Amino acid sequence: MKAHDGMYIGGEWRPAAGTGRIEVVNPADEQVIGSVPAGSAEDVDAAVRAARAAFPGWAATAPAERAALIGALRDVLAARKGEFAETITAELGSPLGFAEAVHVGAPIAVASSYAELAGSYAFEERVGNSTVFMEPVGVVGAITPWNYPLHQVVAKVAPALAAGCTVVLKPAEDTPLTAQLFAEAVHEAGVPAGVFNLVTGTGPVAGQALAEHDGVDLVSFTGSTAVGKKIGAIAGAAVKRVALELGGKSANVILPGADLAKAVAAGVGHVMNNTGQSCNALTRMLVHRDQHEEAVALAAVAVAGYPSGDPRDRATRLGPVVNATQRDRVRSYIHKGVSEGARLVAGGLDAPHERGYFIAPTVFADVTPEMTIAQEEIFGPVLAILPYEDHDDALRIANGTVYGLGGAVWAADEETAVAFARRMDTGQVDINGGRFNVLAPFGGYKQSGVGRELGAHGLGEYLQTKSLQF
């Protein structure tokens, strides 16, 4: 795979300050496919300085011009869609069809939404005898995860640019090749030098240096709750703005009267998408006790439609997890599920292939709310089915974790589903299979994070408010 030897700083590829490298491994066959520089605090400092130098000019750029450049970036992403998809398949292990449709298709839609929003957003308004201005926060330190290596980048960079902010991106070390391609796209789109900068490296070195840098005004982080807490503490000590999109343990609540077969099939598919490596995956399926066994049988049939295989094969629906550490982590949770008394319906610990970081798609039944697999984020293709007694019991179980990112409700009618969803402690709920909306705010309650991404709410994270009284 193509890889750059330097960092994208100030509109050009520059040599890294050190000589360290990070190898990129294909999780499907465990082969090294490239390497990128391991950035240091010195590289981060250079990138932040470039972003600070570019900020006044970019902040003063007319919103319509910023919108046009975001539109140009969208067009480059669309033109290079195949290249992005193949890269994501190679370094993440996502099946190629899913990579094209979701990993690249969604970011193109997000970029398009901000191209439109940047040109139409009301950056000032009259309130009584005051004029209120929405101004860019400044330099944004964006730290992104490996599970959606393009979408999470665009979901931060596009609104930041629309707001008039400049950006330093530190992508996950498992999927840096996608971030390098994105930097190429930014350059090709004609975004001014220093407005976007890229530093590859590890979280403990480059990520921490970016979060701690005095020249960074806002840190936008997507990743684990544990790391999010550390970044929140760093930002708090500096009284620095922070946006955190963290973990989840989302509940898929199927109420009596819902189309059980449709709800179960959709729920299984939601968990298996991206090999379960989605923070909002509906990993807990809540079913009335009277329908539990029927739901289990339906889930067993549905999960059989997700055999794992070569992600380059368009017939493959389930790829590997991202690395050996993640594979072992998921296996440890499967072991805990069995040892704590959950019934294994499908999958388990046996490796489905001799090579690659594959996990068999796994379903547990008779799961109780206190079990580890019902409380902790697994981040793999593992579904837990929990029986409940009535609506109040279902709500108690749904709200009974430290997380609150996503969720779903299925009911015989929309009114019943909405009434239940309004009582769930979570940031986003799908009603009877509602589709993902790139304009709707995405983010969590409780330990699932602070702030929102996407749409106008996502743009607002990168703005600060000033009022003038007349």
C-alpha cells in the first residue's frame, strides 16, 4: 500500500523529526502492508504552529468560500472512492462492499452536508439590543479511532473547517494510511496551507502531546471511555474546550406487538456490521420473556448469514477484527459470558480461519443485566439477548449501564415506540428501523461522551459566542 514517509504540515509533506516507524498490518492475513512515521511532540508542535499561523486568514475567509472548498473536498473523496475503500479494507479488514457503501459513502454525505451548512448557517443574529456572533474556536486537535478511519476524520474536519477553525489530525495508529489519503484529498481540493495538518503516531506520544499543547483550543476525541477521561482531565486542567465521543452498550428493545422477525434480523445485522466494531452497535437485544426463545431461534438463523471470510471478496459480510489485541479481548469476553452462565447459541472461541484476526459471529441467550457481557463494551461480533418482564423492567435494563450512546425501539406502533424511547438515557434512538441521518446530532449521555457530532449541532461544537450591545 502507498504510504508517505513524512507528516502533512503547512500544506506539504515534511520529514518526521524522528526515525521511528509504525507498521500497518492487514488483519485478514497478518501481513505488513506499509509503515508510517511515529510522530513525536516536536512533530505535533510544528503542526500546531502551522495551524495557528493559518488560523487568522481561514477564520476571516467568507463562509461561502469555506463551503466551496469543503464541496471540492467532497468531490475529491467521491472521485477517489474506490481507492479509499480498498485502503480501508486492507488496513481495517472491512468487507469491500461495506467499505464502499458506509466507510466512504457516509463521509461523502457528511462532507456534502457541511458544504451546504457552511454557506447557510447564521453566524450572527440580532437579540434585543445585541448582535450575537458565532466565531471559530481556534485550533482543533482531532484524535480519531481506527474503527471508522475516514468517517470519524470527516465528521471532525468538515465542521471544523466550516466553522473557520484550523485542524491538526492525529489518526489511530492501526489505520493511518486512510488518513494519509485524506491529507492528499485535502491538498488536491485546494484547502490553504496550514488549515489542515496531519501527524501520525501513537496515542501516548503524539496524541497526548496534541491534547496538552498550549496552542490547541479544542480537543475533539473519539475512542474509548478510559482514554476520553484522561483527555478530559488534561483539557480541564488547561480550561480547554473538549468534545468526546466515547463507548457504548446500546440496547435494542423489542416490545410486544413488534414485528419480531424483522426486529431480530435487523438487530443481528447492526451488531455484525463492521465486525461489531461500532461504538453504537446494538449489542444488547431486549425481548419480552414470553418471546425470548423465539427471538433466540430467529437470531441463530440470522447470524448464520454472516460467515467470516476474505474482506476483498464482495460476497463476504464479516471481516476480521482490527488486530491481535482486539481479537484476544473479544475472546476474553466470550469466555466470561460462558463462565458467568450465559447460553452460547452461536459462535464461540473457536477460530474460524487459520490466519487473520477472525472471531466467529457469536450470540448469547439467557443473559442477565449484571453479567459482564451485558455491562461492558466488547467491540466485536457478539450479541447478548436479555429477557425482560414488562415495559418498566425493559427500561430499567436498557438504562442500566454507564453508557448512553445509541439505542433502538421496535413496537407495534410509532407512538408506543417513541414514548419508550423518550425515557431512554441515550443520545440517539432508532424507531422501528429508522435509518441513520447525517444531519441528526450524534453523541452520548453519561460516560458515552460530551458534545455532539454531525449537522448543525456538530458545527456548534467548533464555535464560540460573542455578543455586542448597542
